[in-house]
Amino acid sequence: VPAASAEPSAFDFPELAAGIDEHLHVAEGYEAQVLLRWGDPLYADLAAFDPTAQSPEGQEKRFGYNNDFVGFIPLDGDANRGLLVVNHEYTNAELMFACLGATDRKGVIAALSAEQVAIEMAAHGGSVVEIRHRDGGWAPVIGSAFTRRITARTPMAITGPAAGHPRLATAADPEGRRVEGMINNCSGGVTPWGTWLSGEENIHYYFQGRLPEGHAEAGNAKTMGLGTPQYGWGRFHERFDLSKTPNEPNRFGWVVEIDPFDPASTPRKRTALGRFKHEGAAGATAGDGRYVVYLGDDERFQHVYRFVSAGRVAATRAENADLLDSGTLSVARFEADGTGRWLALTHGTGGLDAANGFASQADVLIETRRAAKLLGGTPMDRPEDIEANPKTGRVYVMLTNNTKRTPEQIDAANPRPLNAFGHVIELSPEGGDHSAETFRWEVLVRCGEPAKPEVKASFSALTTADGWFGMPDNCAFDGSGRLWIATDGNNRRATGRADGIWAMETEGPRRGTSRHFLQVPVGAEMCGPCFAPDDRTFFVAVQHPGEPDEEGGLGSYEKPSTRWPDFSPDMPPRPSVVAVTRKGGGRIG
Ligand code: FEO
Ligand code: CA
Ligand code: CA
Ligand code: CA
């Protein structure tokens, strides 16, 4: 029985019991409406989705696969009408094409046809969907003038200091300024000027083959983990074969800025924000009006970054069109005394020079990871989403796990060896200014089951047996500045619970108390938490329901562990965006 506290909770919803099954569950008094499913038509005059009649052209007009980041951009200041911008991170071919008959990932890659690969490419990227709230529920506006699908083939511009560099040039694009598509877009952000930032994350999975012997990009390729393909695209497309197009990987791993108000606009890969496995790109405006983007590089022993624009945020979208092309990218160094510093990745300083293989700022940005290590950035336990609390200005860093950290490698900011459950760091910029060079920091919570002393979790004693979680991934703040955390990986680590949403107290005596709000179906992770501006709707993204889990034995390549949300024998499980509301209306939580 958790300790009692005189201090009332910041949240008033009844806690949901933790567990794992085929369904989505939300706290009593709330309802969850499935808003957009993979395959749902976004344009007029399309038939209902039939998984046995897929085509690349059809997928380009339908909601994509594995929804991750969700952003809501109000239209005309109307809380009941807005643009939902959604990342489609990756595809699960074994679930999309039930006919494959493969029993493992290698088999899936080998079994895919050229057309199925083209469908996968069309199911990646992102969607812009106008949604309206009417008659008690949200619905997409099919055929809205704003509707857009972005795919792995959408023409994009490369901008900023690395644009036009020979290391970005290919036979298809000798100038190094045009690229086809974005891939593995995980989380992201929405800017104050109404654009959508989308982070390209695990881009290494898409490239097969080997670089030519002695190729100059060999070190760079190794740092980015190339050589472990999870997709068969290179069987049909030379640009995804390293032996044929060695520079193509340098054209991925960036933050993409998209104008959702203009479906004809060209998305821009903003190289000033660095190249690595970008989790997200949530931001805040500094005291002097410059725009600050917090950036996590989601891999074991990689870093936390921050970009500060050179210019200030102006009033209109047009005036901010190139704001993210110049500024300072920095890596975080966490000291044991609870202080920290942003170290600028600026060419010609700190050893980022020709003697170390950095001939220009373009080289620093193309090999951000190597530059960050050289400067002494702190290697972290897989930095995922990083977001600033709009009320307090404090910044929260989700560190999902790192089971490779040895006892010799622990430090104050990554305090547990074999960190299976992750932790959350709270960072307070000096003087409350997001552009300050220094900050203070502390661990808000070490995740995992408190009843197991060997886990060394640190939730407050008020946290119930349902209230703890592992593997924080995404987070969101509501309009009151309350923190909500989404998880990825609980059902894989035999925690006895599915992933979901937990509400987290950050203030007063209840700080460090978490409370279970929503549970996703087996196999899924929880992405995209995003509040509508009036806090009356909470949009969440259920990603890869029914995904086979080789480690945990939940589901297999032949048989999905759930068929959520349709539960029809003819329909595979479908990644979907869900709108959560309070029954009878009112603020969430
Ligand atoms: Fe795509 Fe870091 O999760
Ligand atoms: Ca994900
Ligand atoms: Ca993520
Ligand atoms: Ca994750």
C-alpha cells in the first residue's frame, strides 16, 4: 500500500490497472476513439481498405504505417478544427502482407516483391490530415485541400551548411541538394510558426551491401551502424545499396521541416541540426526570441543535443522559412555535481578541424556523432524525446535504456549498469533561458519495478503497483504543464505489463509519483502523445500492434498476437491514431 500524502495529486483520474492483452484500455471515465488507421483513405473516392488489394498508388493516398509523432496545428485558432501531422516511422511487412509466409526478418526481406517494397516505401514518411470535432467526436476531413502524404519518394531539398557538399552528391543528384523522401521518422515537433519538424532515426536499416574497399565513408558508415539491413529495398533500388551509391546514407539522418499548410511545398532537410539517429525535435523559444530545438540521438552511448537558431522567431511563417538553416548545434556534457554545459559543435574550435578530419562545418554536421565524442559530450542511455515544460521552462530527457552499460561505465547522469528500464533527467537551463550555455540537472526518476530492490527504481513511495513503468520514450505536456510519459518496450522485457501512458508528478511532495492512464495492445509501443490546445482531447499513436517479439515470445511472424483495432480475421492489426476524451467532456486527467 503506497504511503499517503496530505498534498493532493495533480491528476484526478482513477488509475488504470496494469496488464497486457489484445486490447487498448484507458482509465475509467475516459473513452478512446480510433481516428486514423493504416490504410484509411485520405483522399475522396477511394474504396475501403482491403489488405489483399494493396498497391503503391493506393498507399500513397491512404494513411501510412506505424504512426509515431503526432502534432496538432489548429486552423483559424479553432480548437475543433486542425491539421494532424503524423510520422510514419517504419513498416512491418510480415503483418502488412500476411501471405509472405516468412518466419523471421531475413525471410521477410527475401520474400518481398518489387511492388511490396514500393508499398512499404509509400507507407513510410508522414501524413497531413485535417480533422474536425463534430457531433461529439473527431473525424478526418477526407479530400481536404490540406491533405498530404509524404513518402520515401517525395522530392525534398537539402538546406543549411552541409547542402551541396560533395559528400552528399550522388549520380542522381550531382549537386547534393535534392533527395528522394524521408525514412524512419520517429518523433518530432511543431514550431511556433506552424511547421512540422520530423526526425529521421534508424536510417541504417535501409541500406544493404558493402562500401567499396577503402572507401572514405567507411568510418562514418560504421559510426551510423550501417551494414545491418532490416529492409530489402536495395534489392530493387540502387540508392539503397552501399556498393552502388556510397553517399546515399549521408542524405538521411536529418531533421526535416515541412509546411503542412501547403501540400505543394518542398520539405527541407535542415542540416544545421546535425546528422544522427534523430528521435525528436521539440523546441522552445529562448528569452531573446531565438528558436531552440532539443534533439536526442537514440542509440546506446549517444548524446543529447541542442540547436539554437542564429536569428529570432518572426511573426509570419514566410519570414521564418530559413530560420533553421543557421545557428549553433551543441552537445550536452553532464557533470557529477549536478551542473552541465552545452559544448558548441563549431568548425575550427575544440579540435573540430582538418587535423581531425573536419575540413568544414559540413563535415562536422555529416559526422555529428564523431564531433560530439571529440568535444567530450556525455554518452547517454539512449536519448529519446526531449521536451521543455512550457510552464516552468524545465526540460525533460527520456533515456529509454542501455543494457550494454557496464559497472565501469556508470556516471552520475547514467547511474545504473545494465540499465534495462531507463530513466528521466530533468534539466534546468541557467536563468530559465533555453539558449544559456549552462544548466543544472537531476535524475527525476529511475524507472522499473520498485518492489524489486535489485532494479534500484526511484519512483516516489506514493506510486502504486500499477503506477510504475519502464522504458520512457515519448512525452508531452498539457496546457497546465503536467508531464505525461509514453513507453516503448515493456512487454518485451517481461514486466507483466503492456506499454502505455503514465502521468508523472514533477512538483512538490508528490514529485516522482507516476500514475497509469492508458494501455496499448500487445506488441505495440505508445507514441505521439499530443494534447489538443484545450486539453479536452489527448491524441495518442498506437504503433506496431501485434509486432512479433523474438525475445519475449509474444506473437510470431506467422500469427499476430492481436488484431486490434478491427478484430476481423481478414484484417491484420493496424497501427492507429486514437483520440482520448473524458466521458461527458472536460479536461483530460
Ligand atoms: Fe523510434 Fe527512438 O524510437
Ligand atoms: Ca517508435
Ligand atoms: Ca521513439
Ligand atoms: Ca523507443
